[in-house]
Amino acid sequence: MDTDLLRVIPLFTNLNEEEIKLVSRGVVSRKFGKNSMIIFEDDVGNSLFIIKKGRVKISRIEEDGSEAILAILGEGDFFGEMAVIDGLTRSASVTSIDEIELLMIRRTDFMEIMENIPKIAITLLKELAGRIRKSDHHIRSLSLLDAKGRVGTTLIRLAEDIGKAKDGYVVIEELPLQRDLSNIAGTSRETISRVIKRFDDEGHCRIERNTLIFNDFDFFKKMFS
């Protein structure tokens, strides 16, 4: 495994050369096609996954058969950590949105890595705490805000998770399908379309070739903070 590649992954950014080499011994790479099921909810979990290329959606199937999307993750993000840490079954399913390449570390190897390099465990805890804060904020928005607020906070969350800075703007490239956006925001596809058009009319963002561009992302965030 290329150690230079591991260095750009947030989980391993602060490691020295010797530590990076130790991590690389336990890493294998796998590719999946678009819309592939990578993890099934309730399966036994024995690997941590890190996204080298592409995006995935984390979801659960509700009792009525509907899909609830919990998050969309992109390059550098990781998933599958809960089952790796506690040894229990997977808490959600993971599906590739694009053609994707993943780095995989077996549970036994990752637990050994954390024992030998405690700073990885600290970084992992900080990331998990950040995800919990985002989830708490999103849950509050779904229960307290109107449709405009729910769509707005959903777009903010996506921008923070998979957005990129480009030409002075924050952009979400290859905006997820309206079906997926509606699942995240807890509203209908028609509402997603209507609210995004309203944001466009108000000058907050625009869509060009399936890329959503925020004209002033900091101001947009303040609208829903």
C-alpha cells in the first residue's frame, strides 16, 4: 500500500513514517461498481472501510419499507467503525453512489494498530464526536424547522461532508438524486425541487450541470444556525 496515499486520509494525517508503514501492512484495496451494497444492516462487521474514491450513502430500512438516509460520505471518510470497535453487527447499510474504491482494514489488524498508535484512537473519537454533533443538529432541524429549514440544513450537511472549495465557492459536485435528498431532509421530492429553486431565486445558490454552487456558503449557514 502506497504510504503517501494514507498520509492524506484524515485518520492518519498526524502519523510519522514508521507509524504509517505499520498501518499500511494491514490495508487492502477493493473496487465496487455504482449502486453496490457494501455493507448490509445486521451483518457481522469485521472490517473498517476508508473511501479512496467515490461516495457512499449510509441508510436504514424502516418498518414500513422506506429508506432513511443517515449520511452521505466521500473521499477520505471512513465507515464501519462501530462494529469494528464493539464487535457487534452493523447498525446500517452502506451503498455506493458512484464507482468506488475502498481501503479495508480487518478488525483484528485495526484493533492492534490502535493499541500500538493511540493517537489514531484519539482522532477516531474526535471524528465520531463530530458526527454525533451533526446528527443531533440534523435531528433538531427535522423536528423544529419548516420545509425550507430542513432542506437548507440538509444542503449544509452535504456541503460539509462531501462539498469542495472551487473557484472561491463551496460546491457539491454530482448532487445526490432528489429521492435521496428527500430521504435525508424528511420531505417530498417536490418540496426539495421547490425549495432549491427558491434558494436559487433568492440568490443563495445555483445548479450547473448537476453541481450545486453556494454563492456565499457562510451566509447560507447563518440562515439556519
